[in-house]
Amino acid sequence: MRVFISADIEGCAWTTAWEETQKGQPEYPAAVKQMTAEVKAACEGAIAAGATEIVIKDAHGRGVNIDITRNTCNISKINYY
């Protein structure tokens, strides 16, 4: 089974204000950490359900917000639009 995940930082559980999603703001690193954790959890769930290929689209800004080094799943990542 192939899985495509599109993640945007505004949709993460932690973010409550626009400023938290903007690079350079004090809250941004925590928002990135949360986004990364949520994508990792989605990947782990997909693998548990039988996924054989996972492609992740970072849909926030330039697409460089997910810390791919924290994801232990075998995935492909698409940056930029």
C-alpha cells in the first residue's frame, strides 16, 4: 500500500496563533517539533496498517519545516511547491 501525507504546520495540535507558524518567531521551533512528531506518528500508523511506501509533502511555506532526521520510517519527502 502506498501512502501520501500532506502536512501543514497550521493544522498541528499545538499551534493556536499565526505567529507560532512563522520562522524566526520564538514559538516556531516548538511548532516544528510538534509537526515532526505528528508526521512521524502518522508514518508509524501507516506502516502498522501495511504501508510499503510513504511520501510526505511538507505543505507549509517553502516546505522545509519537518525535521526529517527525527523520522525513523523509510519515507520519501517532497520539498517546495
